[in-house]
Amino acid sequence: MQYVFYTTEGFTQAPDGEAIENCQILAFVEAEGVRQAWRKFKKENAWMRGRGFSLDMAVCRELVDCEVF
């Protein structure tokens, strides 16, 4: 299964320089379950703490494959 981790921390800057509040994608993780996904996420993304992101603010969601018709 594939999981996406994201946060509402941070912002994006528009071309005109204005700050835009939105979600930031932190990582995509392949794992057999949500617990394993969290463990892998924390292990593989230690850079987050140094950049001011909080692991407590991260959200994890399983991605679902969808067939396009």
C-alpha cells in the first residue's frame, strides 16, 4: 500500500510574492500498513525537525488506485 504524508504547516509563495496557505506534501511511503508507514516516514524524514516541521502536525492517508475510464 502507498501512503501520503502532509501538513498544514508552512506556505507556498505565489508568483506575485503573496503567501498562500495550503497543505504541504512531506513524503510518499510504501508500507504494509499504517503503523509501518509511520515508522518508515519518521526514519526516512529526519530533515523535517531541522526545518521546523512538527511530526505531531503530519497527517497520513492511504492512497487508493483508481482506474481511469
